[in-house]
Amino acid sequence: MVLSLDIDGVMVSDNSWRSPNILADNFVEFNPKAVKALNMILNETHLTLF
């Protein structure tokens, strides 16, 4: 099974006129609701992210 993640607009859902929040590791902060939904999907399907 393959799970495709839509980063722009889903995992990172800032408005286009605002700069996204960049974390200390230089990655963009994900939307907490999207992370919660992804974790639920991963727990229920037993998928692993690489």
C-alpha cells in the first residue's frame, strides 16, 4: 500500500500571503490537525513512513 502526502496546502496549510513557520531544523511546521489525522491513519492501517 502506498500513501501519498500532499505537503503544500494540506500538511503545510498557511495562507499563500504568509510565510510558513520554519522550525529550528529548517523544515516547515506541519498543520497540527493534519498531523493528528495522519497519525490516526498510520495507527489504523499499520503503515510506516520512510
